[in-house]
Amino acid sequence: MNATSLYPRTIEPRIAEALQDTPVVLLAGPRQAGKTTLVRRIAEKQGLRYLTLDDELTLLSAREDPVGMIRSIDRAVIDEIQRAPQLLLAIKKSVDQDRRPGRFLLTGSANLMALPTVADSLAGRMETLSLLPLSQSEIESCSTNWMDAAFAGRILQTAQLTLGDDLIERVLRGGYPEAVLRASAKRRSAWARQYIDAIIQRDVRDVAGIEKLDQLPRFLRALAQTAGRMCNYSQLGGQVGLDGKTASRYVGVFERMYLLKRIDAWSRNRLNRVVKTPKLQFIDSGLLATLLDLTAEQVQQDRTRFGNVLETFVFGELFKHVTTADDDYRLMYYRDADKFEVDVVIENAAGKLVCVEVKAAATIKESDLRGLKKLAGIAGAQFKMGVLLYDGTETMPLGDGIWAAPLSTLWGA
């Protein structure tokens, strides 16, 4: 059974909406997140022809005669478009002659918009939507958006709390549909290892033209050790024999593959955000746990190794909520010279902030609120709410717009 077809995807109505008024819609996201299942379903509903560039003959046609191939198509889904980016110019020409909405629904397992030619050629003609691995809300069939609720001043409630060992299990499982379906941690880990190998052997070669692929797995493991921390490229690269410039380029490649994301530091002065060191976050906690060789047994013996993976899990959930929210949000972090920190700072289009601190324990100490209180003071009227997510059962106010809430309220109703 296909895992993706089991779970309703929150993005589906957005895609249908975009196809009603936009000629080209791109559904971007990591390989194996469920894009193909979703677009095939939409193709059936909307009467679109389905083509995939994973098919060798279709790929050959796309590369040898992109204009001829697009000329022969009226309305279609084209899956894995990053394998033949030259098709995008042909699509632009076709769309310029016929601007009907909903002509092309594309999917890409790499962030094509990072290529300047692509961004330029389809500006104003294409809408990009993201499909990330399953969110916990999708797994639990709950469509409420945590961020939209938080900016409206509400923390979601949940009837079914996930605590202790169950929370560990959920975090280490991650959200990839294939991993979610596998019955044991051993089988999930086997899938994740093969997935990482496949991305490096195939997608990196397709998109980035990197020849020396043997350094990439070691570099990715080195990055996993620094998840949730500020990244020093020279130091990171040095661990695997790469200079800082190459290390930075490789991070960019992994970012385009949707394995990780660079997070900017929040500052009241927007110019300062650019100069501060970004933090690296992986998008899926299950893949991160595999790269760290972290098991549930190890976490139970030593909870200190769980903190960064839990923060990654929360970041991943919030990032998925960004892709389906009603408002526009940016995810950042906060850290100052006095080492006051906040794990995730969410900023809406109006500049208001909801700040999130993550704690793996079931009890909360006053010192856990240091970062949130400091940031609330600096942000002033911009500060909407601070939420300390923890492995406990109660949602409680802690003064000054700060709340403690169970981690499982992230996928509450």
C-alpha cells in the first residue's frame, strides 16, 4: 500500500486553486515526499496527461527536442523536471503563446528556483508550492495550522498527548511516507540509508555536476553533528578535507535537495540579519537520526543526544506548517553576545513574532525561559507570544505572553 495515498495532503487544495488561475504550477520538495502520488491523483481528476522524466525515452525526448516535446502537449503533469531543466524555456515559449491557466503541473526534487535562468524565464507565469515529508498533523488527519493559530493568540489543544517513549519514537521516525509505513526502527533506518545514497549518487550529479561524490557522505555526517548550531564552513570542511568555499557550496547543494536549511538570525535591524552566522537545520528528524546512528535505546540511556534531534523535529514541523499557512512566515533563530538563545523565531509579514523554545524534559525551570524573556524585552510590541514546548501534559501561562505547552500541541486540533 502506498503511504502517501493513506494520508490527506494539506497542500492539495492549494494546488487545485493555483491551477485555476496560473499557467504553470511547480510542486517542489524532496524525493520520496509523495509528490508523484499526489500529482497523479490531480492529473486523473483534471484530465492532465502524465509524463515522468524518470522514464528514459521521455527524458531523451526532453533533452534532445524540448521544443518539439512541449509543442505536442496541450495540458500535462511533468514529473522530476530537474532532470531536464531545458524544458522550462520551451514551456515559457508555449505559455507565452497560450496563457490558459492550469496548463502545466511540474514537480521537482531539487530547488530549481535557485538557478537564475529558471527564476527569470518563468517569472510571473509560475507559482511554486512545496511538498515536504508528512507532517504529524497529516499523519493524524488534522488540518489546523499551528502558526496561524499562534498568531491569532491560540495554542492548539490535543486530545491525545504523545509523551516519553512514544515521543522519542515519533521523532526518530520522521515524516517520509516510506519510513512512516515501516514497522521497525531497523527497517526505517535501512530505508533512510538507501535514500541518502540514492540522492548523493543520482540527484547531486543531475543538479550540481559534482564529480567527487565520495566526499559527500562524510561531509553530510559531519553536518549532522552540527544540526541546530551555527555553521563554520571552514571548520566543517576541514573535518573531511574540504576548504571553506567548497564546504559552503556543498551545503548549498544539500539545501537544494531539501535535506537541510540555513536559518538566519533574527535581529531588529534587518541588515544585521545578513551578516550574522546562519544556523543549520535538517528538515527531517528521521534522516538526521539515521546520520547520527541514534536509536531509541541510546536516547533512553542518554537524553543529552536527543535535544538537537528534537529541535530538528520541531523545526521540521513548523517548516511544514509554513508551506500550508494562510499568512506568510519566516523561520529564524535568536542568539546574542551574552548567549541568550531562542530555538525558533517565527516572523509574519507584519513583523510580529511568535517565539518557540524546545525542551526535551517533562519539567520546566525558570532558567528555561531566559531566552524568551530577553527576546520579548527586545522585540517589544512586535512580540506576540512565546511558547516553550516540552515533554509534559499541561498548557500553562508563565507571564509576559509566554506559555508552556506539550510538544504534541504542534499537531493538535
